[in-house]
Amino acid sequence: MTSCSDRPEHAKAVDELPAIWPDYVDVTIPVGIAPLDFNFADEDIDCMDVIIKGEKGGELHTHGNWADLDEDDWQQLTSQNKGADLYVTVCTRKDSQWTQWRNFSIHVSAYPLDDYGLTYRRIPPGYEVGGNIGIYERDLHSFHERALLTENDLPGRCFNCHTPNRTNPKELTLQIRGEGGGTLVKKQHQQRWLNTKTDSTKAAGSYAYWHPAGRYCAYAVNAVHQSFFTGPDDRIEAYHSFSDIIVLDTQTDELLLSPLLQTEDLEIFPAFSPDGKWLYYSTSRPCRVPAEYEKVKCSLCRIGFDEQSGQFGLQADTLVSADSTGRSATQARPSYDGRWLMFTLSDRSNFPVFQRDADLWLMDLQTREARLLDEVNSNDVESFHNWSSNSHWFVFTSKRTDGMYAQLFLASIDDDGHCTKPFLLPQRNPRKYYGELFDSYNVPDFTCEPVSFDVHEAQRQVESNERIQVKIR
Amino acid sequence: MSTNRSIVSTNRSVAKCRNVCLSVLMGIGVFLFWWLWHPEALSFQEQNQLFLWTGNYLAERLSTSGGLADWLGEFIVQFFYVEWLGALLMALLFVLMYWLSVKAIFSPPYRVGLGVGLLFPLFFLWLMGDENVLVALPVAFTLVLAAVALMRRVRKVWWLPIAVALWWAVGMSWTTYYRIPQHGPDFSGWNGDKWELLKQDYLIRHERWDNIIERAKMHEVQTPFWSNSVNLALAMKGQLADKMFDYWQSGEDALLMPMVRDNVSNLPTAEAFWRLGMVNEALRYMSDIQESILNARKSGRFEQRIVECMLVNGKYRVAYKHIQLLKKSLFYASWAEDAERYLTGQRSPLIAPLTAKRALRFKQNFLFNYPEIDKMLSILFQENTQNKMALEYFLGQLLLKGDAQTFMQALPLAQQHGGYRVMPMVYQDAVSCMQSRSVPDTPYGRYIKRKMGGR
């Protein structure tokens, strides 16, 4: 790129939207989100000039190799235009000729995003070797990312499924798989490591979800495996050889079991309803995996749960039947206002991350009607969704950019269940950032405040191999 | 007085001359050591990193204490791609270390220092017999010597700033200097079969198949890695069907190994998968080998193969991302530009080889299952009967498995598609073994005896 000091003069106006990356055309954002820096798709332009005007006032101007928006000015502009539009004018210079593209809008939602940021795991999208895994926290109001736990802290360990309680990281659980593994249960500032495998349960807990009251935490106990395709289209088929659901009482370190969640079928991906009275989960019939991998199809169910007694209901309801749909419904996530249930639907599998047809669906819990979220899905994988604390925003992973690296997208939802066009998690100079990032994002969740996590204490505890053995109630 | 001054001056000149001579001799010795004796060590270091010529890469390294030594070490190692250049740089580094050790520790006329100073380079040369000791370590030691030598020349008031700069440049963490976190060198020197295996890998990398076969006759290392390596070389030279069992075979994993989670063991298998046309398997193995580099570095060699696999599979968007990475290196940039031209439909030297590879790969889509590797090789061959390597690996796998029935059923395929004027020796041997009542003392017979637990 040559010098980028002059301003647009005699720009040729064209009636085409600018090809920008990420695609922020007509997206809806919350007030206070980090600046939506963007690049021009054509890397051969010399220069880009961007003016953003607020419908309710305010203006921001940037000029350079990419739209590098000033953080303070941007925050002020979005605050000033809550519930209104930002109009973006993009001019590009190539071969000494300026072109002015058709203006586009960015909508500033009236729904606030109150949470501090996101937590997520970053992992190279390899095969059997995890590589340089890390759990990170990202301030959504700036570009600041902080490592919470990485391979440097715990070399050779595979850690995953970090789960706060309804975005509150004061209650947090995560799991370290394999030899020397364990389950972290963090409440307030106390970090305890448990062995959640017992003689009566087949494995340690994973895929966790907190009961809203914070006493209980549900886990799936399973063994996940991968097989690899010989053809060029799909890479990996992930499946579980068994899976049950347990609930841990974090006050007594006891496991609560239900025969309905310990069947020959594979119960997986538990999630409590916001009132704590229901436990949602997916279940599939046992198949001879990997040979019958195409037959793995999950139904979406729920079972009652009584917080006082720690007892489960005596029967399970089926919300989405695999027999009826012929498809597999997984990763149920009820919104915290109790209005919606978002889940992933794919042709097969109880681990949808590698299913290219995996899409997000939304169920209205009042009518039990579910619909495909056309407005947020793509032709590639969508999965790992979670709600913001006010249930008007959700984050999910999508491999839409290149088919391999999962990235984080955010979208809003209104009171009628209409979702807005999602936007890629903003980064400063996004083409450079994402181009040089060789990690996939997974298990994203909102966090209402910065996570307080004592990594040195975690190191000491993990290395000490001291685990609190849970008991069966 | 003038006589004394003259003697001191003469002593210094003699010492300087001796110092220069020792340095030159040591430099030549070190150069020859790396270039002729252990080029595989250079290759191994080089293939476990990918030095990028970007400000970010530098900034990322310098952001931690010890980062300068780390960055300088990687800077040097990138030149190992050209062996003689790598050997030359190592020679210069060791000569510098020698000079600085003399200056830092001893005083003129350095009578003792000249001899003792040699011990440091020799120690590091020996220490690097552990392949996971990084070049950053002798670099860091050299920086320490430079700092000490500098401290001897400046006033004490400068010592603290120099010490702080040294701490930042060299750091206190061993992880900068050893590829495996929380581990240290094994002090085993250059002995052992490990280096023979790394030599095999180095020869595979440079497709020096004859050298592999020659070395195999002299030095047998009874591991699946060695068998994979030798069998691949035999296949590439069209000798597998004749001579496979003339060499030690590790068992059913002698042609293709199951996945092992480290950055070495599966290299011959990954290379064999690629040449067979099992593109997804080559991609998977290479990806996992790269992720097994425990100090979380990328690899130019592995990235290149990963990109090739992605291009064959038509995964252009993600291939583009990896190509951009390689373009930031010195020695892979040119290849990456060829790959980008291929990607964008321009003339590229990669068109022919990648098109050929595309013709070899599986046409059916199914799940890879290592215990059924023979069946997969059979499918691979039957989908493209021009793939003679797949045919020979298929039949070879049946023999390794001892599956006489399937081998006899498949033998007509060798006659029909193998293009052999006479039945290859291995197959003749196998047929005679299968038809005789007792196991004969032939190469395949001996393998079968060993497989059955006999002597």
C-alpha cells in the first residue's frame, strides 16, 4: 500500500455497497461495544477514508489502510445514538482514483449489553493433539484480551468447558481431562478441585451448567472420540461412546443421579431452566459408533428438578423429537428470562461442532414452536451459543469465514424473537488479527465482570494431584 | 623497561595469533560438524519453528524476558534451511562464544584462557546432542559472556543497567531454551539411535531415497519409524515388492504407523500418506505433528505440506490463510507465492503435482480406521489402478499382517496392474511360504517366524 495522506477528491460515486471485511453492513450492535474496525476486501487499495455519522448526531472520521476507529470517539458516538442508526460512508483509493461506495448503516440497539465481556477457549483446530489451548477473557468494550489459563500454566493438559453461573464468574467450573485431571469448582474466591468420577459413574463431569441458585451444577459424564474422513469435504466426526448426566451438589460434594439420566441412551449437554425447575438435555439412542455415526440423532428433552430436595422428576418431556425431525438437536440453552430456548440442529451427531449443516434454532418456550434462525445462520457450522445476562444478546461460534476456524459472532434478539444480523467479534485491524490467528474459538460465554482466577493456586492444586472425591447421594 | 615491554608485546602477539588460529580451527571444526556430520540436527531444529519477518513476531518475542535470545536463536535457525549456511552461522556463533569467554573470564595474555575457553563451545556442542535444546541457549550464553566482558571494561555504575538488559535479553526461564516445557536436557550427547532416525527423516525430507536404503544396510534401528522410513524409500525406488523383507520389519505398523502424539514419530508415515495419495491422512498427521511441537511453534515444513493438502482438497479459503503465514518467512515465501498463484488460477509450478495428487486420493468418503488399513489401501488402489505405490503398500500390509488368504486373492492384481516382468521376489517368497508345510528360512519366512514368536 502506498502513502495514505490525501483525502478523497473527485471521488467516483458507485451504487454498490463497499466490500468490507468483516461484513458489518446493516449489523446491529450494542452501545459501548468495541469499535467495529474493518478492512476493505480488496487488499490492493491504496487507502480508505471512512466517515460515520450518527442519526442522533456525532461524527467520526478515520483515514488510513483500514478503518481504525478511535475507541473513545466510537463509544461516545454509539452512546449518543442508542436506538438509532450510524451511517457509514466509505471511500477507497486505488490507482490514484477515489471511489465513493454506497452508504450503509450500522444499527445501535436499544437493548444494552451490560456484561463486561466474553470468556472462551482458543484451540488450534487440529485433530487428536490439542496444541496450545488457552481459556481467555475479552473485554467487549475494548480490544483487550486476557489469558486466564493456558498451556504455559498447565503444560500438556487439556482443559475445557469453563462455565460461569449465568454469566457470573464468581461461580465457575472447568474440567481438566485425562490423567491427573479434575473438575474445578470455584465459588467466590475458593477454588476446589474435585474428582467427579465414582465407581457408579463412568467418567468425570464435563459440558457443565449451573443451577441458577448456585448450589448445584449439572455435568455430562462421557467419553468423546473422533474419527476422520477420507473424503475432502468433512474432516472429523466426533461422537460419544457413552454419556449420562449427573448433578453435583457443591455444598456436600455429592452427586445426584436419576435413572432417567443414566440410561442406555446417551444423555448429554445439560442446562437448567432459569427458574431452576427444569433440566434440559439432549439424548440419543446408542449406536455402534463410529460405524453407525450417521444414525446418531438427539432429541431435546427436559426433566423436572426440585432444588429443595435435590430430586428429579419421574418422567422426561420431549421438546424436539429426533424421530419426528430426523435430525439431531443439541446444546439447549434457555434464555435467562425464560422466554426462549436456543439449540443446534444438524443432520446427525451429539457433538455438532464438526457438522457443516449445524444451524441455530430458537424455540418459543411459551408456544413450544421452534424456527430456524435464518437471519444468523450460514452455510457452515453454527454452534456453542450462549446468552447475555439480560437475554437480549447471544454469542455463538461460526466457521463461515473459511470453513475451519470457528469465530465468535454476536447478535441481538427482540421481545418477539426476531434476531439481527450477527457481527464478528471486533478486533483492531481485523484482517490482520484474524488472518494471523491460528486458533478456533469455542465454548464462548458472557461474563458480567472480569474473572477473578488465581492461576498460581490452580497450578499448585493441579500439580498436587489432590482431589476431593465426590460421593453418590 | 623497553625489553620487558617488548616481551609483553611479543607475548600478546603470540597469544593473539594462537587465539586466531584456535578460533579458525574451531570454526572449521564446528562448521564441518554441522554440515557434514549432523545436517539432520540442523534440519530438525529448522522444521520445529517458523521464523516470521514481521514486527509482530519480534515484538511478541521481546515482550517476555529471555525473548531476545529466543528471537536471535530462531533468527539463526531459519538459515538452517540451507545447510551450509546454517553450519556457517553455528560456527560463527561458537567462535564468538569462544572469543567472548576468553575476554570475559581471563586477563591478557590469556595463556590459560585460550585452552579453557574452548571448553564452553565444546560443552554446548555436546549439550545440543539433545535435539530439544534450542539454539537460543548458546545464544543466551554468548550474550551473558558479552555482558560480562562489557562489565569488565566499564565503570561499576553501568553494571546495574547492563544486568537489567541482560535479564531482559536472556531471562531466567528454562522454557526459552528447551523445547519441552518443564523438562531439561538429557545430557546424552550425540550417541544413540535417535540421531539415526532423525537422519532418516532428514533424508526423507530431501527425498534422498538411495541414501536411506544404503544407511539401512549399515545401521538397523528396530523401531516402526525406521521400518516406515526404509519401506517408503524402497517404494519410491520401486524396490518394495522385491526387497521389503530384506530389511527388519517392525510388524503391522511397519508401513504406516498409527497416530503417536509427538513431533517426530509419525513423520515417515505422514510422508508415505502424502505420496500414496491419502491426502486427508497426510493432512491430519502433519497437523498433529505440528501441534505436538511443545513450545507451540509452527513449522515451515509441516505448514507447507498442510497447505498442499488443503489445495488438493480444494479448501482454498483456509489454504489462503496458511499461505499468508508462509509468505512472511524467508525460505518458504517463494513456494507460498507459487501456491497463491495456484490458488488464484494463475500459472504455477504446483499445478501438475497437485493435479496428479488429486487423481490419487480417495473417491469414496468413509471413516479412517487404522485396524483396517489394508482394506483402505485396497480401496485406494482399486479407485486408481495406476497407483502402484498403493498396490504395493496394500500387498505389503497383507504380508505384514500375515493374511495369506487375502494376499493370494489379491495377487492377480499385482500381475495385472503391477507392470512387473517377473513376479517380485517378496511375493514369490510369500507364496512359497504359504504353500510350504514349514516356514522356510527366507526373508519373509523369518518375519513370519518372528511374528509367531519363534526365533
